[in-house]
Amino acid sequence: MQKNRSVPTDILLPHIVYQDVADAIDWLSKVFGFVEHYRYGEPADGAQMHLGNAWIMLTRARLGRATPTQANCWTQCLTIFVDDVDAHYRRAKATGAKIVEEVHETDYGERQYGVEDLEGHHWLFSRHARDVGPADWGARIAGH
């Protein structure tokens, strides 16, 4: 398969809407530790960032694209896996981020916390705490 350094094809690459992409880059870097890979347009129409192997695209709000704050609703939740959830939580909390779920361990074996960003996007930062089969916590495997 052809490789393209601008669009990694071996992962999910969500596109997230922000009113001010430059402000979002600064906020996501400071609060969550994302690293800017590139940006385009003037003022910034979009950007690509990553936190470890988790890559995201930022795009500027325009007609037909609104942030959760503009739309007055929750649009999605993004889960990012990090090595040290507790340290990540402390960093986010220390910068004044809006924590919406305290650090906890889920029934399905994840240690995680929830946080909203500057535009109301919901993020979960997580790590595997233990190996739990879906049936062990009440899920049903499709076709069974």
C-alpha cells in the first residue's frame, strides 16, 4: 500500500472541530501533552497533532461544522491510551481543565478519567488495568 506521511492509514484519524485552531493547538499541547505535527491555512484552517501513537486532525468551525459548545450538545467521546493515567490526570487538573469523571477503574478493566476540552469535546484518557472478557461484565459477543 502507498504510504502518505500526511495521513497515517493504519489508525483511526478523527477530525475535531474548533473555533480557533491555533488556540486549540496551544490548549491541547499544554493540557493534554499533544505535539503539533503540522498546520495549514492562514489563519490556521487545520492541523495534525499526536500524543504517542494517537493522531488527530483539527479543523476550523464553519458552516455545517460546529463545536459541541456551538451546537450545545455532546458530539463524541475520544479515548486516548496513555502509560500513566494518574500523572496525565494531575497535569490536566493542574491546568484547570474541566474534569467530568474522576480517575476510576471500570468494570471492563480500564483505569481512566474523563475531561472536556476548551470547546466541550469529551475525552477519556485510559490504560488497561486488567484483562476482562466482555461476558465477565455483562456484554454479549455479536452472533452469540
